[in-house]
Amino acid sequence: MARIVHQLMAIRTKDRLNRLVLLIPVLFLLSFYFFPMIKIAYRSLMQTDSLFALKGENMRIAWRSIRFSFLQAFLSTVITACLGVPAAYLFGRFIFPGRKIMRLISTLPFILPTVVVAAAFNALVGKNGWINLFLMRFFDLSQAPIQLFGTLGAILLAHVFYNTSIFIRVVGTAWERLDTNTEDAARVLSASPWQTFKKVTFPLLLPSILSAVLLVFLFDFTSFGVILLMGGAQFATIEVEIYIQTTQFLNLRLAGLLSLIQLFFSIITSLISKRLDNAPFVPIIPASIEKALRKPDTRRKKIFVFFINGILVILIAMPLGALILRSVLTSENIGSYGTLDFSLANYQRIFVNERDALFFVPPFTALRNSILFALAAMAISIIMAICVAVGSSWSSRAGKIMDVFVMLPLGTSAVTLGLGFLLAFSASRAMVAYFPVLIPVAHSLIALPIVVRIIQPALQAIPSNQHDAAITLGVPYARLWWKLDLPMIKKPLITAAIYAFAVSLGEFGATTFLSRPEIPTLPVAIFRYIGLPGQENYGKAMAMAVILLLACTAGFVAIENLQDIPVRE
Amino acid sequence: MKFKHMILFLFGAAVIFSCTAAPQPLVVMTHDSFAISESVISAFEEEHGVELTFLPSGDAGSTLNRAILSKDAPVADVLYGVDNTFLSRALSEDLFLPYTPDGFENLVADVLNFPGNQLTPIDFGYVCINYDKAYFEEQDLDVPQTFDDLLDPTYSGLLVVQNPATSSPGLAFLLATITEYGPEGYLAFWEGLKENGVVVANDWETAYYTNFSGSAGEGSQPMVVSYGTSPAAEVIFAEAELETSPTASLVGANMCFQQIEYAGILKGAEQEALAKKFMDYMLSEEFQNDIPMNMFVYPVNRLAEIPREFIEFAQVPKKPAILDTDLIAENRETWIASWRELFTN
């Protein structure tokens, strides 16, 4: 009897602790998300200028942008999933030469500013791009066969380029952790491979697939840079429209209305994805990776591995390669087919402040700032995500509410949130001086949804009987967490860290609006150069972009290697 | 014990830091394209014993918006970077203290186009169509001389412009066409351009580096809306030394829109006296001489030197397009909306 009471007490203490832990992310979101959002909402309502009344014409603009947001997000997500799920299978089940490198490469697009991606695609499939030149020569054509820019196709392609890695990382990691014994058991019971997938593998993967679909959909739905740079004037998503209404017309009412609409649909999407994920949860002990990964043994599997890798190389590795190649060539080499002269001139130029410019950004300073911000953003978002995951485990209601809360920044208009940050945190001169401190905070706000989506399923998958057993044995909760939970979620934790690092380093999506050039980072330096005419400036921007790529690669490799550090059992 | 020491130390450091805070800096809010030489700024700092802090705040529109949104508690003393397309919004929001800086009498005449002294012109430039000289030579094509020429099927698909709703040169170019054809006629011209295959990019970077064939991107269109000084920049920033620019501007009547950038002292400035000194300084020859090579625009002070590359490679339009700022303010939204209506359908 006494023993049972003791057990119950221990479990209750655990719940109480969890509630306290949950308070940390709640306070974080209240101060850095809700407070600035309330500020900007209030300011928008105060705007009474009759010029900005919500006219019928405005409603048409709003409607058009909503329709287009859905259309392109739906198409982009479907195409990304069509490539992403097989790619996740590839990385979750097979060993093949170059596996680690391919996985690394597929994550790199995430950090590239859109203007650089546009340049990379231009070097590859622009009018004088290498692929077009090759095709023209090979088939003896007078016109460039691939005309990409300014089409819906360009937008979809860029979205696939950016987001495929989310499937590879989120679903692939889950796939890797699935115990192959379950599948083998089904096969022994004479289920066909398709039946095994449908009845066993797919249900087990569903939570991570839904997470990936939701994240990709929200990224595409709120897309901004890709639409502007790859699409052209005929396309506008809600976010693009908010940007135009805000900066061009200072029409905060229409911008505010559009922000609300975007937020509303984002919440609805999150809720739907949560609803679909109602299969009874099956906690499983993760398989050891060596067991899950196999060499492709049949012919069909070999073809599959080759085929998916081929697509990834064409879609992701080639544009990245084009960017690197472009950075070591001079403009003279572009559009010609002859021998290429390689030179590091672009890299030498970025170190020289030729004109004594006040805002010259030394590459190492930019690199240092970028990495410091990224490390800080990574730390904040990981800590918050763990607090969310651990803290919301005490009640499924709290878990559900937190889940929607955490997704909010992703669905929120970046332009609006950026203005909110200005209003809330740069209201006085003293605050302005400290504003840069908030940059990693803002970055972690955007990274948090991804990080939570990666860590939470992994933590939930830990069978609770192990916990209860340990608690019954009187193991202190914190120690239990350190010894039992942490080692079990090491792999997802690393994936999450990589994303947080990448979101911040590349000032991905919404973070563009939250970054401030007072403390120059690598993306800021790229924008400085590409904003001026002249071959040298373009070359310098390309060189800076490659440095960003290298910094990110180094960061990824370092973070990935953390998993080889043995955790004491 | 060690941890306690650390906390005490940090606390103490914070107290000392806040007590010995340096004298208030002079804060200048600018758009992100603002650039100047370090020596020019440090000369001012030394002379007046003040630290200058710059607050880059996005593009010209975002910067003005930030100033408007923080009107009640301004975070800067001086705002640089309001252009004539945003001028009326800035003036109607009553953001600035009236002040006529020393050296105002040296201003070139064509930048003095509005009443009052809340804002002072600092620099100006022209938004013109640039063309790829090599392309026109190779194809043995005549260079278009007027807007009407651009409707000729010979130039079908050869021009890339920017969306006026998202790009400031794009808006300037739209305003040039309105100067030429009037508020009633400009849409008909744009319909013609659309039929003739004009390409629209959303921003200058894409138009110039992805679409334009005359610069580093080697794109498809040999004509792009850019700045009158871009041909000079192509020489200055060429990878190998050039005798002549690979590009030139179309400077026919009304084809180049004159863009003027202004600065003003924000109401509620903490450092009013120093702000005035800085306004004077921005009109001084020292500062004005430094403007062209940093921002690729012209100085407003007629005593300032124009760099050799500008004189040799950048053409100056004889009759630039100039629109009344009040007219711009009244119709800006409608003009842009009608343009978008035409190009989204």
C-alpha cells in the first residue's frame, strides 16, 4: 500500500514539475510573439485615415492573393511530397556510397537567400545558362529551350529545391528509427510489400509525414522571396500583398486584415493536420540504426536508389554546384562554351575595402556574426522545444494547445511580425541599442515550430512504462531524463539543431524581416553587393554566398558529429 | 561560492557600465542603400566630439514607415533617404522640424521643387532604360529614341522593367511614362508594352542580374530599367579594365525620371543642435564629393566634383521626367493599382 502511494506521489511530482517547465515557453511566446503582435494590431486599428478604408477593390486584391497562396502552396507541397517521401525512404532504409554527403547537400538550400538561388538557377538554366547552352549545342537549337523565370513552374521548382530536405530529415529520421522487426513480422505473415507499407509502416510514419507536410505547406503558403524573385509581377501570395500594402501604401488596415486571414488559415491547417494524426499512438523503442539500414540487394532497389539520387543531384546538387562554379569564374566565361578560366579574384576582392566604405563588411566579421546568431538561436529554440515537449506531456489538452501556439509564428506574416518587433522592442533609443540582441530570439521563434515538430514525436515515442518503472525505483526525475530520455532522442535532437542553425544562418523566410543590418551577417553582406551594378559586385555576392554555404556545411558537419560523442549509459 | 561571485561581478559590471555610458550618439536613420566613406564620417565625429550611429531600416518605403510608426518617440535625430515619390507622405505626416542648412544657396536649381524647408535635397539621380550596346551592334538594331519606339515589334520581348508596387526604380519608370502620356494616356502605352512582350521582374536585382544581357548575369533582355549612372558603375566595377562601358542609357525627352533624395531633422530629436550641424555637413563639399562613388547618384551641391567616370560614361538627360509631388501623392495608389490590374490579368 505504502509503495503504491509512494509511486503516485512520485508521478504527481513529475506532473507538477512538467507544468512549471511548460511555463518557460509560454512566457517566451507571450513576450516575443503575442506582445509584438498585439502592439501592431493595436496600431493598425488606430489607423483611421479614410484613404485606407477597405474598399471593394481591396477586397478583390485580397481574394486574388488568397486564391493564389492556396493554389501554389498546394501544388508545391504535393510535388515536394512526391519527391520527399521516396527520398525519405532512401535515407531511412538504405546504405549507399555518398549517403552522408547527399543528405548534407539536400539540406543546404535551406540557408540560401532567394536572390542567390535565383542567381544559381540563372547560371544553370538561364538564357546563357550551362544547361541551355548544352541543349542548344547538342540539338542545334537557335533558342534557349528552357524558359523558366517568371512562370509558376519556377516558383514550384524553387519550393521543391528549398523544402525537399524537410521530408528527408523529418520523415527519413523517423523511418530510420522504425524497427524493421515489425515489418519483417508482417512479411512473415505473408503480407505483400505494399500491404506491409500500408498497414504497418505508413501508420507508424504518419505523424512525421503529417508534420513534414504541414511545415512544407506553411512555408509555401507564406512564401515571399521565392514568389517575388522567381515569379514576377503577375503572382502575389498573401504575404507579398501584405508587403506591398505595408511598405508601398502604409495601408495597415488591409495588411492587418490579410495577416489575420493568413494566420487563420495557418491555424486551420495545423488543426487539420493534428486531427488527421489521431491514430492510437504506438510507442516503440527505436531500432538501432545499423539494423534499419541495408544495402539495396535487389535490382529494383538498386534502380530506386540510383533514380532518386539522380533526381536529387539534378534538382539540388546541380544548382549549388552552378553557384560555386559561378563564383570562381569571371563574367567573360558566362555565355561562352569554350575553356573556362578559374580565378579566385572574387574571393580576394571581398577582403578589400577599396573605397574606404563606412559599411564595408569584412567577410570574417559577417561570418562571426552569422555564426554567433545561429548558435544562440539554436540554443534558445532547442531549450524551448524540449520544454514544450516535456512540459506538455502531462495532459493531452495542454499538448494540443501548445502545439498550435508554437506553430503560430510560422503562419504569421513576417512583415507584420517584423513591424510588431519594431513597435514593441525599439520604442526608445535605449531599446534600439539593444535591439540586435533580439535577432537570435526572433530567429528562434521561426525555428521553434520545426524544432518542436522534430523533437516532440521522438519524446512521445519513448514507452512510458520505462519511465514509470524508473520512477518507482526512486530515480530522480531530472536524472531519469538525462539518462533515459536524452540518449534516446539524440538523433532527432541533432536534426532539430541543424534546422535551427540553418534557419538563423540563412535568415530563412520570415527572419529576413527580423534581421537588421546594424550588425552585418553574411546574407546582409550578399545584399549589399548585389544591390549595386557591375560585374565585380555580382562576383563578390556569389563569393559571399559560397562562404555562407561553406559555413553552413561546416556547421552541419560539426553538429552531426556530436552524435558520435558517447553518452554514458 | 564561485557562482555567487560571478553573479555579483556581472551585476557590478552592469552598474558601472550604465553609469559611465558614453555621451548620447547622434542617430541617423537611413535606408539600406546608404553608403559613405568612413573618413567623411569620422571627420564629422572628431570635429563635433560626437559619435554617429546609423540605423539602416530597410528600403526607402520601410524606412519612412519606421519613422512614421515611431513618431511619438523618435528613435533617431535625422532621417536620410525620403525620395520624391514618398515626399508627400513624409510631409503630410508632419515628421520634420523646419530647417534650412548652411550651403542651401549652393544647390543646383532643378532639385528645388517643393515649398517649405522641412526636408533638404541631398542627392539626385535618373532612372533610365539601360541597353546592352553589344546586342544592338550585333543585331544591327537602331537604339529606340522615344517611349513610342518601344512599341515597335522590332523590340518585342527585349525590355525588362520592375513592378512599381515592389521596386522603387519600377515606380520611377511608371512615373516617367505618366509624365510623357499623362494620367489618362499612360495605361494605353503600358497595354502596348505588354502586347510587345515587356518582361516584368519584381526587383531591380533580378531585372538587372538575371534578365538583362548587358551585365554579369547574361540574361535574355538587352534593355533594363536601371539608373543613369549604371553604365559608369559597369566600368568602375568591371572585372578587367574597360575603355568604354558595355551599357548606355536611353535619355530621350521624358524617358528618365528624376529621383531626388532628401534628409530632415525628426521632430522630438534629442540632439537638435548636432542634427542641424549634420544637416549642414551633408550639404558641404566634403560630404557631397563623397556621394557619387558611394551611392552612384549626383551631388546636389553644384560646387561638388563629379567623378571622371560619371562624365565619361553616364549620360545626363536633357529633359528628364519631373512630376509634381502633390500629383504623385494624390494618385500614387491609383496609378500603381491600375498598373497591377493590367499586369495581373
